[in-house]
Amino acid sequence: MARVSVTVNGNAREAEVEPRTLLVYFLRETLGLTGTNVGCDTSSCGACTVLLDGESVKSCTLLAVQVEGREVTTIEGLATDGEMHPIQDAFHRNHGLQCGYCTPGMIMATASFLKETPDPTDEQVRESLEGNLCRCTGYQNIVKSILDAAGTMSGAKA
Amino acid sequence: MAITEKFVGQSVLRKEDASLLTGQGSFVDNLTLPGMLYLAVVRSPFAHARIVKVDVSKAREMPGVVGAWSGEELAGEWAGPLPMVWPITEDIKTSDHWPITRDKARFQGDGVAVVVAESRGIADDAAEVVAVEYEQLTPVLDLEEGAKDGSPLVHDELGTNAVVHWSHGGGGDQGVFDNAPVQLRLRYEAPRITPSPIEPRGALASVVPAMGEFTLWTSTQIPHIARVTLSGTTGIPEHKLRIVAPDVGGAFGAKLNVYAEEALCLALARRTGRAIKWIEDRSVSYAVTAQGRGVIHDVEVAATEEGKLLGFRVKELADMGAYFQLLTPGIPELGGWVYMGPYDTQGYWYEFTGVMTNKAPTDAVRGAGRPEATYVVERAVDALARHVGKDPAEVRRISFAPSHAEAKPSLMGLQIDSADYLPAFERALELADYDQYRKEQGARRESGEVKQIGIGLSSYIEMSGLAPSNILGALRYAAGGWEAAQVRCQPSGKVTLNIGTSPHGQGHDTVWSQIAADELGVHPDDVEVLHGDTSISPLGMDTYGSRSISIGGAALVVALQKIKDRARTLAAHELEVAEDDLEFRDGAFRVQGAPEKVRTIPELAASAWTAHDLPDGYEPDLTAIATWDPKNFTWPFGTHVCIAEVDTETGATHLLRYVAVDDCGVVMNPAIVDGQVHGGVAFGIAEALYEEILYDEAGNLVTGTLTQYLVPSAVEMPAFELDRTVTPSPTNPLGVKGIGEAGTIAAPPAVVNAIVDAVSHLGVTDVGKPATPERVWNAIREARGGGA
């Protein structure tokens, strides 16, 4: 067993894990943060996307022991004081989700993307989602949600 | 105070979203029970092999393993085989499908033994050390070879792989196929695809041993059908078995089934006295979850020299896979009613032969039979247009059946509820700038540009809203097609709906709330919608076949009407007037001529609950329940237009535009309907361009992960441009038709027709599906006379 200390959604967490434990299962099963979903076994679908030190990563591509001492943000850590993050709100207002299974990964990937690209084009948004698969929406309303969120977020900053 | 605002027809934002957006969804793998064990299934690496010996002793000895069993050792767990509920002919040949096979492995991934252990990792590790001795057999992989006498057999006892033959029986004048001025003979193939919901399947069974009571949480579309059929497989009495479909992360037909692992979780919970969880890996999903399509069509088209369609005669070979799943043999038949498309023809014939193969079972995948049919019809219409030298738009225009607002018999034997094909068609062409793209196509052909433009049309009709129970009975389906809803007006003014449909992304909570809000004069936020749990909503037939709104919504309307009838009686009693003196207006009962005398439904619900002063014989509490059995299917239709740019040097296709004009009758929530079309079209584009399940010559699955099976991303998808026409359905009180599958039915021929159209001037007449760059490039090369 290996000891892992990590900051998750602003809280210091520590646990003993099997060395082979993937970050996504550490989050889901050790810490009980089940908002991060698993959709494949080849790091293709992006459902498990979280932020590691503010940048999006697929949490199935890392071992829990690799994030020792670092900061992880999951979908559960995005809303503040019960208020949805502007990205979450934009997905709601633009019908950017149907079954909702890919949604946490989509939102976390977007959080990272909009930080780097605050005023994206439609094409840039689509390219940013290349590693996140959705089977319900045909991506149309996801793209619309992200462009909407970008507008809201840059408006809030201005 | 009554709510006077109307919500039906508005894009009301979804009530379902908040938990899903914040990571608080209740997907099966998010659920944990005390003492829970994990199930792993040992699966055959061979497509076809006799099982000589299964040795689980090493697995049993591993620390953390609670049990390991072969198929033979589990035989006593089963009261019956896994269900197949649609034996479509009297002489269909079927064999028993057990949750773990005992004699032979019949496809790569067939379960041969199981392990349960304290953790997922231990269960997987232990499955690795189960020793199975196989004697490999020749696999049956080719449909046409497999159907022949003398082929190796998937099920020896059946004596053939061609286990079912069904014919529509023909309609109209069969003479057109011999006498028509134009007769075309065409062949189309559709490869297998896999539904690929982003949440794979999963199940969790719990048991209260002293009571013999079981609960199964399962990622399913069909909790009610699963309850009665899993009771039959496991022997757990139906009243001791509760099925819960929690949040379900997409399904697309993958979860319109009853699978071995669901039965195994229940049986092993019974055996161990502990909760059992099983979660499907993506690679397991691609190996064992029911796939779709896998068909070959031979088509005869009859037409006039002007290109007016006179008839379709279709013979289909359909790949059933290794076992019949829940609906397997009936899936081609579902397409068997729409091989005339939206056209006014004189002759109709459809028949199919189902062939068992050593591949994963097939069953419903979004559209189920109707995408296969529409692909054939719409590809053939374009072939006809090329043959007679007409614009494909013109051939369709002169061939459409006339409009009608009431049900009308069709050559195929069923009645089409309502239709008005031409306005949707003309609107689609207008929106897509059809004429302009034809001009641009001409210019590019003229100048011989590398990138050529093609315009693909697809005009479809769909049979949705499954289904009238009497028709299902006539078609030998084992259950009915009705739906149910219960409405309770709570004493505090809130409303609870217990509904029989089982959504997995379609937004039933929101839409059913809208309908109830309008009828009862309350706000949608004051309505809760409960579903997907056989203890909470015991009545229902679940969600598939674009049935939920047209049948479940209709059941809700009937239940709401019962509520209002009861409320009216009570209002008349309290206001001391005759019931006829009341009108329900602006969300409340009002006395005609005395508008100050008012009772709202919430007020009456409180009165009915306290029951202090009720009319004689009036039952307390404002509750009603209703079922609805439709008299007909609903028949959505529309036209889709795809503008594709094809690189004639590389074969690569880029979709420039995608226009969809659909008619699904009256629309309850435009944003949700648009979302269904977006997803449906994307599914169809994926089928046309990217997705294909492939097995090698030994029956090994080649496309076993998302790195080989190409589910497209946002980069590959165009923006969709949508519009609608509205032709109300006379089949149900809402005037609605289904819309969940329309996009998937319409899109594949629109896309492939566009590609063929782009390169038809080079001599290309067909490109196989999916139309990969390699296939397009080869088609161009062959048309140019071969050679690189």
C-alpha cells in the first residue's frame, strides 16, 4: 500500500491506496467523489476529466500516487456557495446535456480551455473537445454552451 | 392562486440538470452497499469452441475471492434461460441462452465462468487464473456462407444457421416488378455498429436473505420488462424483485435488453447472501453488448421512365449473432413496414432471413430496423434518379404520397396516421440553398477541381411509438405496448407523477411536468416526476422505439383528465353549483357568470385530503391512474439535406452543411426536440462515415476499444441547421409523434448520397458504409478504370 496526500477541491485528503490505483478510482472509491465518471479503458472518452493544478487531465491516465502533493479539482468543487459555475449554468441554459454522463468531463475540460482561450471561436471550441466524447447531443449544444459561458465569464471580468 | 402561464410548447429548461451538472448523479457505479462484492466474468477468447474443462480452483484459493463457478456449476440457479420475447414466426428455431454457457463458446466474449471477490481488482485478477480448456471449432462469420446447408453450426441442435424467415406477405400489385418500364436491381450492405452509450452497462443486486427479497439497480431502459423476465430467468418471484433504473448514462438500444450479468448479479447475491456489483468495461461492452445492423439487402426498384417510383421489392439477410437477445429476431421486421419510404407506390414486398453467426448478438440500436430500411430506400431513389437522368429532388417530388390528416391504409398493411411530405421537403431544400449548391457543383465539375461537392437527400418516414398491443399480439410479441401514469395532487398543492416510461437523457421529468402544469394550473417546479423504479412506478412498458411522449404522454393526459373530472365534482360541491355551471379557465374552476367563485386544483386537493366535507360516495384524496394503449403507431417524417465536399485525391469527406426538417407533430418542448434531432443525426453521421464493428477471419473482434471503433468527436461533426413542419398526429390527444430516432434514420443515406453525388460524374455509383476515405478513394479509382 502507498500513502497519498493531495488537495482535492481545496481540502487536504490523505489515504492508503494500492499502488496500482488510478486517480479516477482514488477519487471515486477512496474519497467518494463519484461525480467523475469512467466511460472507457483507453483514455479516449474524457468522461473522467479533472483539473490537476488547474489544467485538465484524464484522471484514468494517472496513478493516485503520481498526484502526491498536488491540487485536484473535480466537478464537485466547481460550484461555489451553492451557486453553479458559469460553465455549469451555461450548459443548463443551452440544453448542453442529455444523459449527463459525459457532462462533468466536458465541464472540467472547458474550465481549463476557457482559462487559456477566453474568447474562442466555434472551431477552437470543437477542437478543444476532441478528447471528450458525447453520444447524446451531437455536440451542437455543448459548443453553444461553451461559447455562451465564454461570453458570461469574460463579461464578468470586464 | 392558479398559474395561468402555459408551458407546453415552450423550451422550459430541464429539471434534470442540476444533479448531473454538479456531479451528484446516481449512476449505478456511484452506488455502494455494505459488504458489496464484485463480479467478474471469464470470457471466451475464441469465437467458436467446445468447452472441454473449466477449472476455477486456483481462483477460489486467491485471498479476497468469495466464490468462482463454471456454467455447469451455476446451472441450478436458473428457472429459465435469458429472455427472447419476440418469436416472430411459428417455425422460428430457437435454443436456450443461459447466462453462462455450458457446452460451447459461441462468440468471442461469451461468458464461461464467474468470480466474485471483495474488490474489483481481485475479481479481475482471479478471472485471469480460471483455467478453461477449449476445443476450437470453425466459426460462422459470413452471412451468406453461414446460411447455406453444410455450414458449421452455431447451435448444433437447430440443424441450420438460417433460423428464421419472415415475410411481410406483399402488398399492392406485384406485377410492377416485372412490367415497370424501369427496373433496377441493387445491393446494399450495412455493417454492424455498437450503440456506445458513454456510460457502459452496470448492475448492482442486493438481497435480504430472510425475506427472499431482491433489488437490482441496473443501467437499463426497461426496468418493468426486466422485472418480469428476470423473474423468469432467476426464479425470484416477481413480487420479491424490485428493479431500479437510476440515472442512466445513455442507452441507444444497448440497454433495451436483459443481459446475463443482470441475472448473474441476482443469482450470486442469492448464493452468497451479499450485494453483488458488476460494471462493464468499454472493451467488454464492445465485445458483448448487443450490436446492431449487420445486414445485406437485395432490392428491386420499379419506376416509370420519368423516375416516378412504382414499388420496392426487398430481400434482406440479417445477422442475428450468436444468441437471440430480448428482441433480436424482430428487429429487421421493424424496418419491414417502411420500405416504401414516403412514396406513393403500387407494389410492395419485404422478406428477411435471420442467420446465426459466431459474433456478438445483435438487437435494437437507435432506429432498429428503420435506419436499415431508409438507407436502402433513399440510396435506391438516388440510383433511380441517376438511371433516368433526373435530379434526385425531382424524382422525390413526383413520387411523394399525397398528404392526409387522418389515418390512411398503406400498401404495407398498416395505417399511416398523418402525412404531409412535400412542405418539409421543399423547406429543407430552401434552407439548404439546394439550387445554389447544384450550380456550384456544376462549376466545380466543369473546372475539374480536386474537391468536388455533393448534395445528399434523404426523405424518410418512420414507424415510431411502439406499439398498439393488438398489433404486437398479431406479430407474436410477448407483451403489450401500452403505457401508464399516476397523478397525485398533494395536500400542500404539489403534484406527483408516477410514470411508466424510463428516460435516460430525454428529459421526461421536464416535459411531463409541463403537460401536468398546463392541465392543472400549477407551475412545473411544483410537479415531481418519479420513474425507473418498479416499487415506485409499478406500471409501465419503459422507453424505446420513440414511444415515450406519444404513449406515456397520452396516458398522462388521460390521468390528468380523470383528476380534473374528480376535482370538478368537488368544486361543484363546495361552490354549491351544478358541475355544468363550472368552466376550467386560467388554471382554475370558475362559476360561469360569477367569476369570484373559484376553486384551484391545489385547494381541491387539500379538501380531498382532509375529507371533512366530501360529496356522498366521493373517495378521499385527489389521485388518478390511467393506462393508454395506442390505436396506431405514430409516423414522423421529414427531409434531410447533406452538403459534402469530397477530396477526389484522398477520398476524404468534409460535411459543409447539414439541414434537417422534421415533422414530429405537435412539439412539447422545442429545445428538447432539437436536442433529440442533434443527437440522432450525429449518430447517423457516425454510422455513415466512421463506425463499423469488424471481426477478423478467426472471429476476433478487431474494433474492441474506442481507439479502433471511431465514435466521432465535436471536430468531426458539422453544425446542424434545423426546422420543422407540424402535422399533428390523430393517434393521441397531444398530437405528438416520436422524435428520438428520426435523425438516426434519416442521416446515413443523406450523407452517403452526398458523397456518391460528389463523385458520380467520375462514374462512381456506390460507396460502402461507413464511407471512409479509403472506401471513397477506392470507389473513385475503380470508376476510373482501376490502377493507382
